[in-house]
Amino acid sequence: MLSIVVAVGLNNAIGKENGLLWRLPNDLKHFRSITEGHTIIMGRKTFESIGRILPNRRHIVLTRNRDFHFEGVVTASSVREVQDLVSNEDENFVIGGGEIYKQFLPFVRRIYMTEVEIEVDADTFFPEIDRSKWKVIAEKPGVLDEKNTIPHRFITLECI
Ligand SMILES: NC(=O)c1ccc[n+]([C@@H]2O[C@H](COP(=O)([O-])OP(=O)(O)OC[C@H]3O[C@@H](n4cnc5c(N)ncnc54)[C@H](OP(=O)(O)O)[C@@H]3O)[C@@H](O)[C@H]2O)c1
């Protein structure tokens, strides 16, 4: 099974100049707790913006560049190849960025979305989803403190 994990600002903003748009340590913890022990699937640009292997996760990086190699990374050259690499019994997580979300959305059953209440200048966006085809199955407000100052909430959407 494929799921998406994403943090979106207002207007579905997710990134700019191959970086994130806000600092929200709570969301990084949330991301880790969801993905740890599982496979994470990402585009080459997102992998380069992370810049390292995240512990306890199998990494699949999509690239069309056959010369791309990174120790600890499995590369895939198409969506189909990723589907062949992952097992359907496990939950496997598509973690971005914009190009990859768009291509995988039709195959995803669940979306773990952090909604961040911030308006920012962005160059990368999460695709528009038809909310009538998705139901919210879990919802939790983010707790604000001195390190987490932007209002946010964690929702889980499941394909109807
Ligand atoms: N807010 C969030 O939750 C979140 C999460 C992740 C990323 N982001 C942000 O999103 C931005 C990056 O997104 P992006 O859309 O620019 O790039 P991306 O989706 O991370 O990566 C795009 C790259 O993936 C490869 N690719 C795409 N489709 C492919 C296919 N069908 N087969 C094989 N390879 C394929 C290509 O790599 P090659 O060029 O090597 O062929 C392409 O250049 C950054 O700003 C990042 O910070 C935000």
C-alpha cells in the first residue's frame, strides 16, 4: 500500500528553491514517527535537499539519471519500477516533492497531511485533491511552544 506524507502551507505550498518553507520541529517528529521502519519514496531533488540517509528507513529515489548512485539508496527510473519494488502488505510512504506527489497521487490510499497556517512565497505545490473523494479519518491540532510557533494540524485522509 502506498501513502503520502506531506506538509502544506496555505495554497498547497510545499517548497521553494529546493528547500522547506518553515521550521516546525513537531512536524519533523511526526514525519519520523510515521515513516520509521518503512520504505520512503522520493524524487531526486527532494533527496538532494535532505542530503543524507534518514535512519531506519529504506530509501527509494526516483531519477532518470542512470549514473545516480548513493550508498544506501535504491534508485528507480519510473513509477512502475517503484510499484514493483514495494510490497503491498506494508505501508510505503511517498514523501515528495511536487513532481513525485503528482505522479503517485492516483495510486495512493492514504495521505498524512500537516496543514500549516502560513502564507509563503513558494515554487513547488502539492496537487489539488478532490475533497469529495477523500475522508478525514484522524485529526489532531499541533501544540504550539517556543520552537513551534506556526499554527498547524495533523490530518489523515483516506481515499473513499
Ligand atoms: N512540504 C513537504 O512536505 C515537502 C516534502 C518533500 C519535498 N518538498 C519540497 O519539494 C521541492 C522538491 O520538489 P520537486 O517537484 O522540485 O522535485 P522532486 O519531486 O523531489 O524530484 C524531481 C526529480 O525526480 C525525478 N523524477 C520525477 N519523475 C520521475 C519519473 N517518473 N521517473 C524517474 N524519475 C523521476 C527527476 O530526477 P532527475 O532530474 O534526477 O532525473 C526529477 O528531476 C523542494 O522544495 C522540497 O523542499 C516539500
